[in-house]
Amino acid sequence: MLPRILILFVVLTLTHVVPAFGQQPAGTPSTPAELDELLRRAELKAKEYRDKFKDLSADEEQEILEYETDGKVKRQRRIVSDLVIYQSQLDSTKMREYRNVRSVDGKAIENRDKRLVSLFNKLAKADSAKKELDRINRESSRHYLAFSSDGYTLNEGMFLVENLRSALEFTFAGREQINGRDVIVVKYQQTAPHPEINLKLESLPKQLKGAETRHRGRLWLDAETAQLWREEQEATIVHPVLRRPLVFIRFDFEYKSSKFGILTPRRIVFSAFRHGRGAFDKAP
């Protein structure tokens, strides 16, 4: 059983939840070949993480905060769940994070065992893997508020996958320390469209018609093992009328040592920004 994982779903501001790690002087920049080798090793470690994490379970606590445009909390919720990885019975290559909710805002879920039996009876009758996993998603997210996310606990280091490299630019960003370990900080920026990471934009104002999405972020990789200690991941909107890319989704991942041979999640923060407005010069 993993230690508790705290997941915060926050809209508009997260300045109070990002920890400060002690910085060390930046190391000498490495060659492109050395950077490629580091990313190759990090991708293998991310795969090892997924292979081992799918056999683990965890106590998970989610805190969901929804903010008004003035920064005041509109709604909030706390959900405690058993987190397990469900493997499709129809396609063994497909998995989903299943959350068997124990309590919502301190109130225990009634008839939890009966609901679990009912769910698995329905899964047994599914005639496709998509229907099967959609049911897992619906059951896991039924107590969320305006937003939900799935797969980010299991799928570590999404942008380390080799087939995405043609659409991303990676650069060294220095050296730091996390938990007494030397880490190499790597920045990444999407430079071209890619069908596997393109996001669909909905409900945009007319002046942003034709806008595209671009991903960017930073990875904190163990200098010795190439394991991922931390990641910042942002999805942005780009358009000629914008002075700079606008962030509309942000993830912060933090990991910790474990007895399982992998670094396990300590905290994941998901932010969704949806209240656009114009600046003084009417730019969005």
C-alpha cells in the first residue's frame, strides 16, 4: 500500500501549494547527444514506473477547489478513495485508474460494496474495451465538480515518449537538488503540431478563432538514475492576437522514494483556467 497521495484540483491560483527546492549552481551544459541519452534513459524509467505502478494500490485524498473570477472559493470538496489500476478484460494493453470512493466531505459512502459488485457485473457485460473503460471513468469521477482528469497518476512522463520528439524541443535548464539527490532540469517546448498531443479547443471567443494548442514544461531528472522527481506541465493557447501563450491547463507532479524500486507520487496538482477576459488594451 502506498502512502497517501494528495491531489489538488485548483482553478486560477496555485501559489500556495508549490514547494521550494534548494537550488545548486547550474552544471556545465551537455552536448545534444548526452541530452538525447538522458531522455532515452528517462523514458525507460517512466515505462518501468508504469509497469510497477499498475500492480500497486494507494490511499488517495483529493481536494477540489473551484474559484470565482475574483479569487474567492465558490465550491470545494474532499474525496477519499482507494486507487487501483484496472486492466481491461477485453484488451490487456489498456488500463484505467479506478477510484473506489470511501467518503465525500467526511461522509462515508453508503452501500459501497454493493456498488462495486454492480460495477463489475456491468463491466463483464461490456462488448468493447471502450465501453468497459468509460464505465470505470464515470464511476471514478461521479463526485467531481466542474472538471475531471484521468490517467495522470499512472502515466508518468507523458512527453518523454520517443515518437513525440519530432514535435518537441528539449534543452538543459541547470542542476538542482531534491531530497538530497542531484537532479538535472530539462525544459521542453512543443514546436510543431502532433496528432497524439493536440487538444480540442471549445467555447473560444471569436477573436481567438483558429487558435492552436502548444505544450511546454520542465522535468527534474535524477542525475544518476534518470528517474523523474518532479514535472511541471502546461497546455497553452497560441494565436497571433495574443502577446504571449495563455495557459489553460497546468499540472504539477511531485514524487518521493518508495520501497517498490520506483519513485511514487507524493502530490499531483491539476489546474484548469476557463474564465478568459480582456486586458486594458482589450487583448484577451
